[in-house]
Amino acid sequence: MTLTKRDLVIRISNETNIPQQHVLETVQRTLDYISEALAKGNNVELRNFGVFEVKVRKARVGRNPNAPATDVPIPERSVVKFKPGKEMRLEVLKLPPDVVLARKKEKQDTPPSPA
């Protein structure tokens, strides 16, 4: 199962008795500030959660799978990397790998829902 922004809003609203609209505005503003900082090239450190870092991926030569003989230059670019904090890392380590693999397989086997 995927945790969505909507799921977070509902859960926080239920636990705090704050109206969902106010929670949504707060969550959205938080995400906007994180995105804004990353777009400026700054790192975002959230204690006990993790660090979002902007890194530069080197330029490289790729291959077109439909025409393997053709080289495709891929320019260097900025990407966001996430490094989990110690507490999150320890919690995830408790999760057995077979549970994660079963969830991935279940997700792949589930047909997409009609829009």
C-alpha cells in the first residue's frame, strides 16, 4: 500500500481534531518549502527522519535499447537524493525482505484502477 498526502492529512486531522483543510494547507506548505529549498540547491535536514540532498549526476553516454549501436549523450544534471535518518533506517531494517517482495509482486499483479 502507498501512503499518500491525502492519507497523511486524514490521519493527522483525526489524531489532532484539526480540520482537514487546515492540515492540508500545512502539509502542502511544508512540502512547498522543502521543494523550494532543494530548487535553490540547498540540503534539507529533518532530524530523526533524513536528509534530502541535491547532487550532480555526471554526464555519460547511454544506449538506445532499440538501436544499441547508437550512442546517446546524457548531459550532467542535478538530482535529489534522500538519505534516511538513523531511526528510520533501523525501523526499515526490522522489515523482513520477503514482506517487501510480496508487496511489490502484489502491486505488479493488481490491474490499474479505471480513472
